Amino acid sequence: MYVVELVLRNVAMPISVQRKEATDAEKLYYEVLETLKSGGHQWLELNCEQQTEKKAVVWTGDVTAAQTYSKSGAPASGRAAGFATGQ
């Protein structure tokens, strides 16, 4: 599974959705990135391929950060939740 996380202005927890394929996660990530670069604000509907009932709509004007990463099946990988700040 591949995770796309979005951090929204004034919201403590990031919104995350999962994609089965890396290319699908990258596509969503770049869709968000291009919208942010263009300066145009719009509603973005997100759905999760892991939990199909999980859906959200976000206003891209409130997205402050985005990231994508691979979600391994190994428990307790030592990776903290949220955004990595460097190694």
C-alpha cells in the first residue's frame, strides 16, 4: 500500500488515503502539487482504496503540505507518524 498525506491549515492531524499502486499514489500527489503551484483553489475529493468507505473533500487553499510514502506490512518500523523532518 502507498499513502498520500495532506496537512491542512489549522487541523492537527493529517488526512491520509491509501492507494494500491505507487503510480496511483504519485498521480494523486502530483494532482495536489499542480493545483497548489497554479494558485487556483478548488475542491478535491479523496477516497481510500484500502478502506473504500473512507472519503473526504478538502479545499486545496487549506493544504499546507503533502507527502507520499510506501506503507510496509512490518509493524513498528521505527517510523514516527506524520512528516519526516530529515535524517
